[in-house]
Amino acid sequence: MQTPDKIILGIDPGTIIMGYGLIAVRGKCASIIDMGVLKLGHKKDAYERLQLIHQKVRELIQQHAPHSFAIESPFFGKNVQSMLKLGRAQGVAIATAMSAGIEVTEYSPKKIKLSITGNGNDDKEQIWKMLQRLLQLEERPKSFDATDALAVALCHFYEAQSPLPSMPKKKNSWEDWVRMNKERVR
């Protein structure tokens, strides 16, 4: 088998179940390397779960040496405590990738769905069916968290392949504006 040009690790963060998916990119084609879940359990301490997330992401990085790391951003929910816990899980995974020197990109759930099915409102079953067709998957996974993570990785692949130019980053502060408009400052 030919060595991939690039390997992308996708993560669907969670405090009870974290999904992961890895794809290999060869030219303009993507194929699955691995997907699965890390079950963190309800009974474990919150900090112990964060440590397990760190260990699993580090293990995946050491085993597969991905070039890129893509993660689903938390969506706004009604339960603030759940959002905080999810943000911590996401932060640990991101910090682990960054400490390994891997480029990190974050995608909203709607963006991921849109890139996989063309509809930002599709459910997990529809995402799975499209992934099944796109990556010639046969066996249905036990958890949609794994397929969600695979969708994150594939979304990143599609974004990298897009012929459309990237949108310029927003100006975040007055310092940014001044830096970009020196001729207008007196």
C-alpha cells in the first residue's frame, strides 16, 4: 500500500464518549484508517476523564502520526454545565494535538453536516449512510460518536480540497485594525 500524502485525525469530543476517526489522503482521494470511541464512563471523576482523553489522543497521534487535527466545536445548548464540561474535553484534546505540533482546525456541527451530506440539518443516521457510500464502509459502528468523528476528518479533507479561496480572518481588535490600516492612523 502506498504511503499517504496526509493523515487527518478527527475528534468528536465528549465527556462520556469521545469519538475518533482517522483518514488517509492520497492525492484527491480519502480512505479510512480507523475509527472508534473512548468510553469514559459516568462513574469516573471529571479530571480522570480529562486525563483519559489526553492519553487516548496522545496514543492516536503516536500510533498514526497525523498531519492535521480536526475537532467538532461545541454547539450552544441550554445546559451551561454540560457546555463547560464539553469545552474542557475539547480543550484537552486540542492542547494534546498542539503540544505534538499538529495543525488544529475546528468545525461547527452544521458545517460538518453540510460538507458531508450537503444539508446542515441531517441527522446522525443520514451522516452515517453518506460516509458509508463515500468511504465504502460496510460494518455499521456501534456508536455514532465514531462516525461523527470520521465526518469531522472528512470535512477537513473537503475544506482543504476546496478551490474557493479562504475568507480573510476577522479583525479581532483595534490593534489588528491599526496594523492593517497604518496609512489611516495619524
